Amino acid sequence: MSRVFFIGLDAAEPSLITQWMSDGHLPNMLKLKKKGSYFPIGSKNDHLVGLPWPTFYTGKNPGNHGAYHYLQWDPQKMKSARIDRPWLPLNPFWRYFDSNGPRAIVLDIPLTPTLEAFHGIEINGWATHEVLVPQGAQPRQTLDWIKKTIGPAPGFAERYGNFGSRDRLVIRDRLVSMTRQASRLAKNLMVHESWDLFLVVFSATHRGGHQLWRAEPCAERGPDDSLLLDVYKACDLAVGELTSQMSPNTTILLGSLHGMGINHSRTEILPDMIEKIITDKAGRKARQKPGRISLIKNFIPSKIRHEIKRRMPQTLQDTLTVFWRMGGVDWQHSPVISLLGDYDGYLRINLKGRESAGIIEPGCQFDEWIQKTIDGLHSFVDRDSGQPVVLDVLQHKDLNMNGACMDFFPDLIVEWQKTPACNHREIVSPIYGAVPWPTPGLNPEGRTGNHRSQGFLIACGAQFSKNEVLPPVGIVDLAPTIIEILGCPKPKDMEGSIIFQGRPVKEKL
Ligand SMILES: [Zn+2]
């Protein structure tokens, strides 16, 4: 048995890590890479960007935990709501060690469910990009100790809408400072508390990836690589501070579960595309009061809408998010429901017997609407280039997934063309007409970067060979691997494999 120290660099892009390690910008990560094994982390489920952290902390495949977005569709209430236990089986593995088992300290794992008492310390939402529940700690008094020792939580809400280069500098500065503070807190906890398992996630790479991604071809902005590099360098410094004096019986795992690239998402206009497809020949629309909702939405720019929302408590923020996106929908005229999503588009058929206000019969009618929606989406092209905007529309059978929670997932997942989304002015279909792009030349939400499915893992310890690149592993393999290193039996319902057992070395550096 040895101790395990896991450092997550949330949504850090492996190609940037590799490039910047070889350019000498990330010396501490490079040192670890030379001391250990490097694994690409691949997800079979590229299309559901909220999967990685729930898959990591449950050690279950997505079909058996059902989480893919922080706000998911509740077919009984006919609305989207924040996921948590017991709605979904989101059980972080460290909360189930008994008092004779390993003691865990957990700092800022994204998208964890409501805190519970357990054998260790867990702090949530202190410097995190994505949370399910408001900031907290277990035991509760830990937050007072942190406030006295380190200071107030440095985490901050994402600003939406397009902003200028001065704003980007401010974001860079705040992310660098947030990383320094999180590193100080982690160091303090490591020194003052006993632990067998230490998990810490730095989120600046995630927020920075979305907002400081390099300039897009269409945008007249200077290259932003240097700002993002500063964020990655701050993380490298934290990695150095936290790993430099680690005892030899500690296995160090460093990595990201998914990556980042140019933003391809057209999800902002998906509801308008669906509205065109489902509007029947008599002109009956799914939105009961289209005028009122559109008027409010068009009258208040996205940046201001998000600014108002940012100042509200979490439950009101969720209500407003759902209202802007789904408000005023008449379910009796909505055969297809456009769900909330950040990257790929998520759709659900309004199915009788499953949705409480369902109108589509299972069987032939369901299949017809699936096909009509797929064909309809493929008919939209960019008005200027004539290029299709949809690359593929996937159904459950295309997802390589199964399990008890498949019903929580969308029926259709819209994969966008792998081209920058901001190039559009208008999307047109010869059948359904035109949908305007809300911010020509820019991404409506201000996110220049969005997710890629591949992450990476650097593993240093007695179980791993030195200075080698090994075949890819899955996110689901990480929890059983950590549990094995800690010398604990793998829980019966945990899936995945232990990554250092029976794997041949593929190539040497
Ligand atoms: Zn993200």
C-alpha cells in the first residue's frame, strides 16, 4: 500500500501540455513525466462533456451514473434541474472508506454531489469552475480555518458575452492568483492533516481554456496563447510546490480528464433550428408566447442577462437559465425538446409514457420524429459558405454505452462541424428557412475555446515504469487504480480496470 496524491488540471489540453513541456515552459510537469508513465486518457463518449468528473469519482461508466450536464431534464416535472443524489447515483468513492480505511483530503473536485460526513476532509467550490452544490466543506468548521489561514475563496463566476483584451488580462490575473491560493491551501492541508489519499483539482486551466483560447481565424484579435500559457505556468508552479517534497511511498498522478480546442458549438441556435423543424404546416409554433420571450431575450443582451444572473443565489440562477432557454414552451405542440447543453446539442423526443406531458407515441411515431429531426438538422448550411453546420446526429445506439441510467441521456446528440462557430452570419435550410447567428464574427457566449475528448495522465510511483508513453486508459479506470494503490478492495459496483496491470509498453520516449 502507498499513499496517492492526485492533481487534476481541469480540462487542460494535452497537446498544449506536450508542446509547452518541450518548450521548457512547464519544467515541473516535465520532471514528473520523465519520472513516470504517460497515458493518453480517452473517452468513448466524446459527446457528453459533463461526463468526465462523475465518471472519475464514481468509477462507473456513464450509462450507470447518468450525469452529462449540471442541469438535466426531469421528464416528470418537464423542466431541467440541477443534478444531485439521490436523483442520480453520484457516489464519490472516497466517501465510502470506513474509519479503518484510508483518510482522504479532497479539494475542489468539480461536479460533486451534496457533501456528507466521511473519514476525511472534503472542500467543494473553493476555486472551482463547475459545481453542483454551493461552496462548502466537510467537516463544516474547515471553512473557518481556511478563511483564517488562507483568506476568502478565490473562485469567481464565469462572465459571459464578448469582452475585450483588457478584460482578458483581468481574467488571466484572477486565474493565476486563484491557482496560487489553491496551491497554498493544498500545501497547508498536506502539512497539517494526516492523509493517505489527497485529491486536488486546479480549475484555472478549464476557465482559461474557454475564455483565453487562442484567437480564432475570424476574429480580429491578437493571439491569446500567452495569456493561457501564463495560466498553465501558474499550474506548473503549483505542481512543483506540491510534489517537490513528496515521500517516496507516495504515488503521484497528474492529469486532465478531457481537453480543449477552438469552439465549434452552435448549441446557442439549436432551439431556433428545432423550432423551424417542428413548426407544422399550419404555422403552429411550439412556443406559446414567442413574442414575449423573444422580446425579453432580444431586449436584454446576453452579457447583461448573465451579469444579472451571476449576482443571484444558485437556485435562482438555475431558474433563470432554464427560463431563458425553455421558457414559454407549449408542450402540446412540442414533439422535440431542446435541452440545455454547452457544446454538442442535446434533444429529446416528447414521448408519451416517459415525459409527463408527452405527445409522441412510442414506436413508429417516435422513429418518424427522430428521422425528421436528423434530416432537418442536416439541411441547414452556412449562408455564406454553403457548408453544412451539423456533422452528425447521434442516437443511443451510436454512443457505445449501456447501463441502468441510459434514460437520463438525450435521445439525440447533435455533433457540430469541426470548424469555428463564430464564422456564421446566418444559417439557412432550403426546407425550413433562415436562422440568424446572434453575434456575427463572434461566439455568442464569449467562449473562444470548447471541449475535446482527450485528456492525459502522468503517473509516478513504484507501480509505473519511468519515462514511457503507454496506451490510452479510460477515465473509469482511475478510481479502481487509486483504490488498488491504497491497498483497498475494489467495490463490487465499480467498473474500470487497474491501469498498471497487464499493460504492454507501446513505445519508448
Ligand atoms: Zn467546460
